[in-house]
Amino acid sequence: MITEDQIPRFAVAVLRGQLRLMSAGMTIKGLSKTKALVTAGKVTGKTYKSGLHEIAAEDISTWLKENPA
């Protein structure tokens, strides 16, 4: 798992927003749905299957709460 020192909180918060948009069916230029889930997995230490964007966003929210700045 990646530690907080290695992950800028802003980038994680942006990823959470992107995951929420993807769960609503939107696409984001430059970031595939698979890459977003892989990146979320690097932050949370979990593995996400295709289509689990909302769960990944919730896990990122939990991570942000547990790792305050």
C-alpha cells in the first residue's frame, strides 16, 4: 500500500470525484475506467473489478477521513 507521504491529498480527492462521475456514466478524457480503478486500488490497497466505481469512491472517502492532512 502507498503511504500518505507518497500521495498528494488533492490528487486523491480529484480521483474520488472522477470515480463518482464514472459511476454516473460519464467518461473522462485521458483516464480510462480501468486505470481509475487501478489507481484507486493503489491508494486503498484493495482490488476493484469493472463497474465498482462508486464503491471505490466511497473507499477513497474513507481513506481521506482516516488519513487527515
